[in-house]
Amino acid sequence: MSAVVAVGRRVLIALLTIVLASLFVFLAVQALPGDVARQLLGQDATPEAVAALRETLGLDRDVWSRYADWLLGAVRGDFGVSLVSGAPVGPDLLTAFGNSLLIAVPAVLVGITVALLLGVVAGVRRGRTADTAISMTALVLMSVPEFMMATVLVLLFAIVFPVLPAVVLRGPEATPVELLPSVVLPAVVLTLAMAAYVVRSMRSSTIDVMSREFVVTAELKGLTPLQVVRRHALPSALLPVLDVVALNVAWLLGGVVVVENVFNYPGMGKLMIESVHNRDLPMIEAIAVVSAAVYVLCNLAADMTALALDPRLRTRRRTRSRRSA
Amino acid sequence: MPRIAEPLSRRTVLAGALGAAGLGLLSLSGCAPARQEPTIPQAAATGAARPGGMLRVARPAASAAETLDPASSLSAYEYLGALYNRLVKLDERGGTVPDLATEWSSNADVTQWTFRLRGDVRFHDGGDFTARDAIASIAHILDPATASPQAGVLGEVIDAAAMTAPDPHTLRFRLSKPNAEFPSLLAAYQCYIVPADAIGDPRRAGIGTGPFRLSSFHPAGTGSVEAVDDHFAGRPILDGIDFFSVQDASARVNALLAGQIDLISQTNLDFATARVVSASPRATVARSENAQWYTIPMLATSPEFSDVRVRRAMKLAYDPRRVVETALNGTGSAGWDNPVPPNMAAFLDEPREHDPDKARSLLRQAGAEGLSTKIYTSSYDAVFTPLAVAYRDAVADAGVRLTVQNASSDSYYTQVWMQEPLMVSYWFTGRPIDQLLGQIFRSGSSYNESAWSSPAFDAVLDDARAETNDARRRMLYQDAQRLIVEDGADMTPMFGDRLVGISRDVVNYAEYGFEFDYLSIGFRK
């Protein structure tokens, strides 16, 4: 019974988070100087043309009724039409989101696996050469901004040794197959940028767990180091890292604006920059909802994985309520 | 579009990073000439081109709302010159020369203009080009529903009813007031001619009489045009052009350096990036001379600059040659506050004096000694901030203390332009003399960025328009320039060369103002 309530509460909070995110983004766009009419028409605009476009787009109505209209539509699954292209928001966003997944999924799969492994190795071999090498590399990668890393990789692999394309020349009309050669460099940048954080936190978590009594006991029982790490240390060490992983995955799926822009990659991050520049509210709102949903889902997934890994977490609530009773 | 939008403000940062990293890596890998600063070439490569080839162009698309309607303010600029022709075009000195019209003449008081049109021209869909198409295209510009940027300029002298076709290849305009420079107003890049019955039909957008016909077009995406074999001006050297939309300026440069594209359009490379590009084995830099007209508008309606003595002092106080050296590393020419580029026939070659002491005394007379205010800039254009800083330093000699204030680039032209008393700005050069002076400096014009209002100047402009003698008209336009230099509120510190990224394989690239030579450009033999 209490599990159902707990899950229900989680879902409600998740929905509320998404709605609040959409509201804040809506208000933030209102606070930006200029509106879509001005941004679109630019300085060629005569005041009459701006006024006419504002009226056509319904920008002359007040903020709250426009937000209410948008929310009602969104609940029914209708995210409106782009103020710029006049086309429904849904299909364009889906294409861009799909393209983002094309670089994000390989980055997540490879990045997380390798990062966790390296983190454990560094933690177990604390203070040795392997640890120093891994930690230093991670530190450097964390300190270099993604666009810098992207630029250096482009210089190396597209300009000095031209084996990969530097930028995506095709726009949103490109098919995934056409995009494939261009996926490599952005995916590598994302992998490196994200993996560094995960390596660092996995390392410290491993060090922490390896010094605990139950690990020492396991070692004293005569288990091989591999068995100690795999059966005893790893499950506990993973727990605190899960949140870091979840946040990084969400950051990545939510559209890595800078990286996509450097590569002219037609993903959700680039779509977001363009929509914000044009003040294309329906598109910005839809992107906000998708991003918020991704964050919520990633955190939910992290919590669920934590439950699966640690039996204590499943019982803690019951234990606590019994105590307080 | 007077300026092509640069939507992303990080571009300078990225380009700077690219510049630093690029120089380092290129010299590490031995691509850069050892210990020698790469210099930026003076002119584009010329020579024999081999027939054929597809030119790949990276362009900054304005937005997903862009269109092939040349009259619209949202037109996809790079396609226009390839797909369409105008009645007339401009030569490098700003003179009006034939395109679809072969000759034109006026009545004695320049209120009626008659254009003789070519009879051998067909649209890409096979239809014959006649005066009816020209009338419909210009009426479409004048239509308020189109909201064309050129509507104001043309609407001042004609309306849709003012155009008649005495025969299929003769076009007559009856002007509402005399204008001896009327033909030049039809050279604007909104005035491309489309078939009369294709207007308003999106499925037929892109049909014109130009040297290339449209193969595909995705707004803010890719597009392609192919050569027309039997074009009246001759077949283009190229087989076609592929256009790609790349929003980020440094991504455009990367694509060029990696050999993915051959030309970057509508992009003025900053000096650091231009040096990296010039040092590359695949790409180089071509110049479109004096293509960027940099201005420092002083808002004439503001308390700071309403006094003409203060405005004069702000000009006398600085030496534009110093600004060109600092802000452009010499890749441009000094403006001396005259908005007319030196290559134009009507240019008044009388540099004003540079006298900081006189500036100081003028400020004292106006009660504005030690004037202290902000000068706005943004990353909208790579040269803006260097220009603001160079100007600030240059006027310090006259006791003027300016603080450089950086504003957001994506709302610079909606929140700062024509609202703050002092800012840096730019236009593309390429307006014919009458449109340049009338559009940017005439009282009440919507592009009058300094809100300057001078009845004397307006009167000189009117006199010039009514003057049929070419030499006397030129003198009147020079009088107008003198008034701008002495009394005006929009300073012109310099004209910058546009530094264009281009492949080393491309020859015969030529671009000035809004004119691009689509016929001769090709690949090296």
C-alpha cells in the first residue's frame, strides 16, 4: 500500500516538475528583450508590420491566458505550431530529438561503461601509476570546456588528418544514415566531457567502500581481489555514483547546445538555440517539456536502480515509520 | 536586408579559440610557413577555370521562415542572384547598367521613364519574359501585404498604377515626382523579376530568368541550383551550386578548412580567423573591398548629441586612419565620416580635418567639456568591439571619456539601435548613391539610424533628384556629403574589406555590394 502511495507521489512530483519548468520557461521568454515579430522581421521591420505580425501570432494577448491556452493544448498533446516556420512543433522536435539520441546513446553506453570501469580501477589502485594517469586525464578533460575539446578534435581529425567531417552540412532533412559519419566526433566529445565526472565520483566512491569493514572482512576471508571488488565493493560503490550518472545522462539527452552548435549538428540543442534566438515560444516550450521529462525520467531511473542494488533502501521507509510510530 | 543577422553571440569566442588552437596545431603539424606571420591575400585568385563543377557554399540562414520570394525581407539572399535577374544592376562605381532592360530614357523633367526590355529571355519554366512580369514583380514589392524593405524607397515615387506596358517589351513608369536616379532604385536585390503568374504560388517559387535554375530548396537547410545552358548572358562556368545552412560562424570556417565546402557567404571573418584560414593548405581569404560600412550613430534627438557643436567635436576628435589600423589591422579604408565608399563615382574626396584641440574648444563652447558617456557594442559583428575600443581611445585626446558597454547581440538591433545615444553599427555597402543618402540620412526615413533631421540636406537631395545634368547632379550629391560630414550625426569611421573564406581551388570570385558574379566563378584548371 505504502509503496503505491510512494510511487504515486513520485509521479505527481514528476508531473509538477515538468509543468513548473514549462511555466518558468514561458515567463523567462517573456522577460527576454524583443519578441518573435521583432526578431523575425529584424531591423527591416516597419512598426506596422511588427504590429500586424504580433496580432496574427496572438502576441498582443496577456501572458497568463496565453500560458493557459498553451497548457490546455499541451495536456491534449497539441504543442502548437512554430511561430517561425508555421509547421506543427511535434514532427520537427521529434526529428531533432532523434538526431540528438543518435549521438547521445552511443556516448552514454560507451561513456558510462568505460568511466565506471576506469573509476573502479583508479579507486582500487589508489596512488599507483594507473590511478594517477586516470585521475589526471579526467581532471584535464573536466577542466577543458566542451567547445574547446570539439574544436581541437575537429582540427585533428577533420582538418589536419581529414578522416571525419568537421561539421554536418545537411539540415533537419538529413536521414540518420546520412548523419552517421558526422555522429562520431560529437559523440566522442560528449563521451569525454561526461565520462570525466563519472570517473572521478566512481573513484572516490570505490576508495570509500574499499576501506569499509565488510570489504576488509571479505578480503580476510581469502577471496581474490577480483571477487572482492565484483561481489562486495561494486554494488555499494555504485550507489552514490548513480545520481551523478543520472544527471550527466540527462544533461546529455537534454541537448548539448554547445557541442551540437560547433558541429552544426541538427539535434535538439541546436534547435533550442535557434528557437530562443527567434523567440519561437511554442518550440521553446516543447523543448523545455522534453528536457524536463528527460531529467525526471533519468532521476527516476537512478532511484529505481538504487532500489534494485540496495535491499536496505527498499526497507528503510518501513523501518523508519515503525520507529516513529 | 541591410545587415545579415549573425544569430549567435559566442562566435567571437569560438573563433578566437579556433584561432589560437588553429595556429598552434597548424604550426605543430608543419602546415604554416615557419616563423612567418601568415598574411591575408589582397585579391581573389583569377585565371582560367575548367568548365563544370559544383560549388559548395555555406551560408547563415536567417531562419526557418526564409523564402525564395525576392521581395520579402526574409528572402534567402544567396539564391536570388543565381535564380533571377533584375531590370538593371550596378557596376563597381555605383553606375546603373543593363540586366533585363537594354536601355532606358526619361522625359525632360524626369517624371517619366521608359525601359526597353530584352526580347530573347525565357523563364526557367519556358514562359517568355515580358513587361507584364516586370510590372507584376514591382507591384508585388509595393503591395503592403508583402512588407518589402524596398517598398518605402519605390513607393515614394511610384505606385502599382504608375506602370504601363505600351508593348510586351517596353515598360513605362510615371513618377509622382521627378527622379533622375530612378533606374538605380530598381537595382536593389528585392527587385528581381519573377513570372507574373507565379507570384504568391509557393510551388512555383524559385522560377526566374537567372543563370541557374532551382533543383531543391529547404528553408534553413540545404538547397541546390543547376546551370541553365541557354542563358541569355551565356552559360555559367559551374554546373551548379549546393547551398548549406551553417548557423555558427566557426562551424562554417571548420567546414571550409576541412574541405567540406568551397565558399563561406555573408560572413566577414575576424582578423585572427582570417589569418588561420590564409595559412591553411586548402583554403584562403578573398576580399570584397569596402563591403562593410561601419558607422557610429550619435542619436541627434538625445540630450548628449542634439548640439551640432558636440557632434562636430566627436568627429574632429579622432583620426579614422588610426581606427582602421587598430580595429581592422589595416584591412579597410578610412571613412572621414563620409558615408559614400571611395570606389563610387559620386564620392567626395575631401577628407575633413583632425583637430583634437578644436574638438575640445567646441565642447567647451557647447558646455560639454569632458563629455562622458557610454558607447554600446555587441558581438553581432566581430569588428564592433574593436571599433568601439579604438574610437574610445582615439577621442580621449579631446577629453571625451567613453565607457564601452557590451549589449546582447540577439537584441542589439531591437533594443539598442536607434535608442541609445552612442553605439557602433554597420551596413553592407552597395546602395546606389541616391538610395544611400535618402534611406539612411533623409529626415524621417525608417533607416535613419541617427535620427538626424536637416531641411537643408533634404532640399539638396530633392534638387539632385530633379537635376537632369549628370555632372551637376553629382555635384549636388557631393554637397549632400559635405553636409553629412559637417553637421550629420552618423559618423563613418571606416569601410572594412569583407574577408571571405574561400577554397584555394576556386577562381574568379567577384563580389561587390549586392552584386555577385555567378557566371565567371569556377574551379581552377
